Amino acid sequence: RPEPIDASDAKPEAARKVKIGIYFATWWALNVVFNIYNKKVLNAFPYPWLTSTLSLACGSLMMLISWATRITPAPKTDFEFWKTLFPVAVAHTIGHVAATVSMSKVAVSFTHIIKSGEPAFSVLVSRFILGESFPAGVYLSLLPIIGGCALAAVTELNFNMTGFMGAMISNLAFVFRNIFSKKGMKGKSVSGMNYYACLSILSLVILTPFAIAVEGPQMWAAGWQNALSQIGPNFVWWVAAQSVFYHLYNQVSYMSLDEISPLTFSIGNTMKRISVIVSSIIIFHTPVRPVNALGAAIAILGTFLYSQAKQ
Ligand code: 3PG
């Protein structure tokens, strides 16, 4: 790395690193809280299409209020902006609902182990759809990622096909979302925070009719009554917490995406999964066999090798 010319050059770079470090730590902490409340809600109320919709609705409402009260300046957008945002929002909606469906069927840790394979999807999409090629080391690093995820999947004590496929679909959808988002944010005056707010609003519009079609108010009303009678009024706070924290962690992650490359973003995201996997195993007393943990560790190690090879 080139030496800074004088101390004044080093300062902004050091300040930027501190800022990104704070974003990452906040993103991971908010994500752990989201994952815990999300799973608590799904255990009592297994309607992932509604909970996904509520988290987008909550974020949209929070941002509309902060624009109306001028806590955050509203973005200046035009039709072109929303048109470019549309494919990003489709990918975000699919990735979000698929991950939530997955977590309603399997342990949080299992969903996130499979989701740690996201860099492998990123390489496959870039290679076969965008026609990019990579050094041999990048392809080799896919072996531990894919092998580790496969080992963790086949030794998972509570394996469920919907849970597995949901996490896989989410991986694919989020790769597209990240590639399109970074392109959409480039050279635009809309900040990371406002970009994510617009993404939430558009995803909410896309998801709502599907949520009604797949689950619908009748199922929700019966399930809600049931959850309230099991858990008591705290259930409403859990739903509020999962929705608020979902928005906050994504907002912070987009604030970092504004500053870093999609590659650094996906490495940060995989490291985030380590804290989610460990904390959820402790909190939910998830049974884990040593060979299962080994699979997860190999997959995560593969992601680090991938980041080294890609750089
Ligand atoms: C979701 O519901 O969108 C997922 O839990 C989020 O997955 P992520 O950890 O990739 O943000």
C-alpha cells in the first residue's frame, strides 16, 4: 500500500476506516437482535409472508415520517430512478421473503450457514450471466464454500427442504440485489440511507399482494389470536422489535455499501453471520453435531479464502 505523503493525507483515510468500522459493528449488532426477535415471532406465529411485509412496512413508515418531519432530507427522485430501482426491489423482495420462509422452517443458524455461501453465488452469477472471469484461486475457494455448506446441510439435525431452498433462493436474489444496487447508487445524489428507504417502499408495494394471496387476513387473524394467547401482550413487542431492527440493520448496511465495494460488503456480511450463528445457537439451544459445526466452519473459511483470492 502506498505510504501517505503527510499526516494530513492519513487523517481522512483513518477517519473513513473508523467510520466503516462503526457501521459494520452497528450493522452486525442490529442484525443479531433482528434475527432473535424474528425467530421468536416465527416460532409463535409461523406466517413469514406477513412478518416480511410488516418489516418493510415499518421501515417505510419510519422513513416517511422522518422525511415529513425533516429529520432526514427527502431524496429528489424521478421516474427514471424508480424504474432503475424496480429490479433491485424485486430481488430484495424475493431475497427477504425467501430468507424469512427459510427461518420459519429451520434453525436460524442453519439458514445463515447456507447464506454464508453467498459469495459462491456471486461468482457463478458474474461468470455465467455477466460473463466476467476470475483468477483460478477464486474458483478454487468455491470448493470449501460449497463443500462446507453441503456438509453442514446433510448433517443438519432438523433439515427441511423448504428451509434449505429458501436460503438458497435468498442467496441468488441478494447477489442480483447487491450488483444492481451498487450500480444504481453510483453517481446518484441519493444517499445510502434514502436509497434503502425507497427500496423498502417499492418492495412493500410488490410484496403486499403476494402476501395476501399466499397467506391472507383469515390465517393471520387466527394465528395472531393464537400467538397472543400463548405469549401474551409481549408478542406485539416482539413483532415491533423484529420490524424496527430489520429496517435499522439494512439501513446501516446500505450506508456502508455507499462507501465500500460489493465484495467488501459480502465479506462483512459473512462475518456478520458468524455472530448470528453463534448467538442464535446459544439463545435457542440449537442442537449442533461436531461434524455440522465443522461444515459451517469450512464454509466460512472458504469465504475468507475467496476474499483473498478475489483481491
Ligand atoms: C431477510 O429477512 O431479509 C434476511 O434475514 C436477511 O438476510 P441478510 O442477513 O442477508 O440480510
